[in-house]
Amino acid sequence: MPHWIMHLPCTADDAARINAGEFALNGDAPPALVTDEIDAATDAWTLTAYFEHEPSAAEVAAVYALLGRAADPAIKPELLPYQDWVTLSQQGLRPIETARFHVHSAHFPPHADRINFLIDAGQAFGTGHHGTTLGCLRALERWAETGKAFGNIVDLGTGTGLLAFAARALWPGAHVLASDIDPVAIEVAAENAQRNGVPLGAGAGAVALLVADGADAAAIRARAPYDLIIANILAEPLIALAPAIAPLLAADGLVLLSGLLTTQAQAVRAAYQACGMVCIHEATENEWSILELAFGST
């Protein structure tokens, strides 16, 4: 089956929103959207739209509308021969390695000396290749190496489930809850749990999966307080969630936030400071910030 492809210039902020699923296109067969960084110094990115059919003028205009601009008649979709784009993209995703973790697709073998997670690219965010997920993995393993212990963990906006699985691997006796607003993401997380031997359930040492919008769901509140809250989403939702996250956190607990650009970090920190938290550590992965917060005073 032939495919059509279209390349549009965009920014890192556009890419963050598209990758997190904030932008959605309607229709029976909306295009797959992929973003790539071209030049970090100039904030130059490219949005590539893959269509399974020859797109209409209205469908092309809808892609442009995601970026807040009118269609450019000089940029037209190009016809491509059929290929298995998902398989090809997975073949190109090299495994991600941190001090303790090895995150790989089915096209690569596990690592003998790492905690392995088989996570294929697909319908949910969080394969470890994005700077936000990678930064969170590094924060979790650094805490484990310094002797921090967590017994009650929640991962808000879990996507593929990777961060929840990693937390459980580092603290195997903990209760772990992983939620996402997208039912498809929870289905993907359940499949990933099965293929990686991660037990699912409400007990200690297992991961409980939940479809929930934000942090105020009754099932999330019922398991509070949490000594570790993870939220790798987007800056605007993180800011909005601050008043709901604060009551869920134990007095000596930690919050790990990502999904925000370095230019958005100050606004996110301010939102959580207003709820009694301070940033105790900030790391960066390319243009992304990873914030660690706790209750305290400035």
C-alpha cells in the first residue's frame, strides 16, 4: 500500500506537545506524526506526517493548523512506496543504557549486566529514548545508589509504563501505582508488563494500572500518601496538577517531574513552591529539564 509523506518545520515546543499527544487529528485514518531535532542552537525541528492515503487539502491544512499556520502550497505531500515504517523505525532505535538499565526494542538483545526492559515504539509515550524519560531513569537509579527507600510510589501519565517498572525494579517491595488519561496507554503498559515479567496488582512488589485524568482520582487519593510521585508529562499540566499533587505527598516524600523544556522550568518550580515544595535538584537532557522536589522552605 502506498504512503504519502510531508515535512514541515516546527519548534521544540511544537515537538514536545505533539510527542505527548496533546495535538490530535480527527478522521478515519489520521497521519502518524514524527518529530526530529535539526539544530538545537536555532530551535529548528521537523514535523513529518505519514499518510496511509493521498491526503485531501483539508487534511493537509489540519496538519498545518497543529502548528498554528496556514498551508504552504509550495510544500506538498510526496508519494512513497509501501514499507513497514514502524518496524523500520524500531530497527533504528538503538538500546538506551544507563548505569543500571538497558531499554531495548525486539530488534536488539538484552544486556547481561543491566536491568532489561523490552519496550517497542508504538502508541504510548516513554521508550527511554526521549530526554525526559532518560533523565527520570537516571534520577531514580541515582536515588537507589544513595540508599533512598520508597514504599509507596505513583507514576502519573505512565505511557508505556517504563518509569513505573523501573521504580519497582529498584524498590521491589514497594506498592506502585501507574495511571494515564489514555486507555490505550494503559493497555500498552499492561502488555509491556507481561512481556517484561512485571507483576500487576495492588500488592507490594506489583504495579497497579489505572485510567485516570490527573492526580485527583479517588483510586489515586485512596493510596496516598506517597513517598515518591513521578510525573513525566508536559509543563502546563504539571503546573495545573501542583495543588492536587501536594496533598498526595508524604511529609518526607519526593516528587520527580519532567516533560518540560528548560525555558519552562521556572514556571513549574514556582507552581510547586506555591504548594510548599522546593526544587532540591535539577538536571537537563538536551533542552529538557528534570526536577526533583520536596516539602521545605526557601
